[in-house]
Amino acid sequence: MNRLGAVALLALVVCGVAQASWSAGGSGSAATTAKTMPAGNVSSGTVAGNSVTLTWTASTFAGGGAVPGYVVRRFDSVTQVEATVLSACDGVVSDTTCTENGVPIGSWVYTITPAAGTWRGTQSGQSAVVTVLL
């Protein structure tokens, strides 16, 4: 037996084998179900000056229950390049409406993606074009 094998055998004899176990107690029944993130619903937008107010219908899980939030994205309607969404509609929005203030002049389309924690649903189709002239 080589020296490395002897050291390994000695370590096993001296240290032994570690074992662990646990048990769960209690009574009753439990059940769990999986949820699938739904697709977003197309938003509609209204323009007042350089503010765009978006509204959309809430998305719900197949088994019931509303999705807790939404991610709003804005795109140039011609180039389809994504633009930065401004503060009131940035991040995860917990309502089915938001108003983006200070939107730059241009023609824009929006999408809505349902969000629950780090999960994301399918992005909606694009809204009708909203045009900001101021």
C-alpha cells in the first residue's frame, strides 16, 4: 500500500463515518400546486403634454389570483429600440396603471410583462402608438 493510501485509511479509521438524519413531526394534510406566469395584457396610453398614462387589465394565474406586479417597457415605434422607462413606471409596478412624466418627443409603444418576485410572464403585444409632441 502506498503512503497516500495508508494516510487515507488511517484518516477513515480515526475519524469514522459521519451520519446525519432528521425527522419531521406533526399531523394534518398539505398540498402544493405549481403556478404558471400568464402573459401580459396590451396596454392603452393617453398623452397629456409630455406625460403618458398607461392602463391595462390585470393578469391572473390560471388557478386564480392576481399577479402582484408588472414590468413596463417603452420602445420607439419606428426603430423598435427600447428606451428607458421613467421613474413612475420603472421597476415592478404594483398597479394596472402608471403615468410616465417627462416622456421625450416621439412616437412610442409600450409592453406589459407580469411579475411575481423574480418570475416573469410573457411580454404582452405592443400598445397602439402614442405620440408625444411637447
